[in-house]
Amino acid sequence: RFFVNFPSAKQYFSQFKHMEDPLEMERSLQLRKHARRVMGAINTVVENLNDSEKVSSVLALVGKAHALKHKVEPIYFKKLTGVLLEVIAEACANDFTPEAHGAWTKMRSLIYTHVTAAYKEAGWPQ
């Protein structure tokens, strides 16, 4: 959904930047692998919410890699976490209480704040 909603984000992925068909993208092994890494990082953050140093460390690594190596504009983190929030809300519609929505909204902010701090530390923009 992220790439359907924000096709400009595909420019950062040489393996599937020319794919137009959402089903083809969904079947892409490279995209699935990247999605697993993204969700793994989010899972690590969630599991370590009581360990601010661990959260900072994980998100700093993500931010620095995307700033220095991949040259991804930081706004895409806000866009991605927004899409993630939409998908979670849809998938868990019956259980997605206002409190759950608030918690995930705070998570979005936490991710974006830490990642953009790492971008600044890395001297973004290059």
C-alpha cells in the first residue's frame, strides 16, 4: 500500500522501482524481505519501549543507514508509519480502540523523532 499511495518512494529501490502492478510488487521477494526488516525493527522498538537507550540505538541505526547509504528523504518515514497505522486500524478494526490508536500514533511520532534526529546527526541533507 505504501508504494501504491506514494509511488515516488519506489525510486529508492532499484529492484522494483519500475514495477507498476501492485500484485507484482506484493510478490517481489526483495520487497517482502525489506518489509520483514522494517517490521522487525518496529517489533524491536515495541518490545523495548521501557529501554529508551535500546529504542534510540535501533532507530539511530535505521536513520543513519537511510540518510547516508540509501539517501532516503526522511519524510518517507512519516508516510510509511501513516500507512502502517491505516493498515493496522483496518486489520484490527474491531479491537482498534481509541487508546490503541493513540498508542500507535505516539509510536509514529517516536519513530519519526528518533529517525530524523539521526538524519540531523548524520549531516542531512548531504
